[in-house]
Amino acid sequence: MRAQLYALRYRLSTAAAVFLLAAITTGILGCSVFGLPVPETFNERLAAGYTSVTGVRNSATALLDSGTLSSVDGLNVLDQTDNARAGLDIARQIHTTNPNAGSEKLTAVVAGLKALNGYLCVRRDGKYNPDTDVCVVGGRP
């Protein structure tokens, strides 16, 4: 009985994490697909970047828990999200004195997060659209 409860909890937590990533990715980075407002200001884009870091970490955790991602690969993704978060912090600092440079730094960091999201999508046997940053797994975004 205890093993069955643990297995059910594990499946539910994995499904919830994958759903959360899909919702975050679709809601923040793929807004234009659904006619929703796209983050335009620096602060909106920065907030979307921090949200993406969380989404990528949650997705990697779910893939690691399900055995789809190796522990070495999971640690690599974690390191990359740590670097992305640091990059977002630096972009925020730079933006206060040089808005153009801060914006370019932010654009570069978000591009890296999109690449990570695409990689994790493929690991879930999904099809990734880099233009909309949406992952489709089994015919559903």
C-alpha cells in the first residue's frame, strides 16, 4: 500500500511539474501565439526571464525524477540555469547605467533559456518551435 501511494505521488508530482513548465512557457514566452500581451518593457522581459529559469528547473527536475534525464545532465541544466539567473541579475544592474547594453544582455540570456527549454522539450519526445518557444508533446502544447 505504501509503495502504491509513493508511486502515485511520484507520478502526480512529475505530471504537475511538466504541466507547470508548459503553462509557464506558453503563458510567458509564447503569449503572442494566443493573442495575449507579450512582455515588452525591460522589467516585463526581466520578470519573464526569471519565470523561465524556474520553469526550466521544474521541467529538468521532472525529467530527472522520471529517469528521462541523467543526473549528470540534470546537474548541467541546473548549472546553466544558475548562470542564466546570474546573467539576468547582471542585465538588471547594467540596465540602470546603460539601458541598451542591459537590454542586449537580457536578450542573450533569454535566448539561452529558450535553447535549454528546447533541449528539455526534445528530451520529453516533444517537438519544439523556437519561434514561439512552445513545446508540443503528444499533439498538445
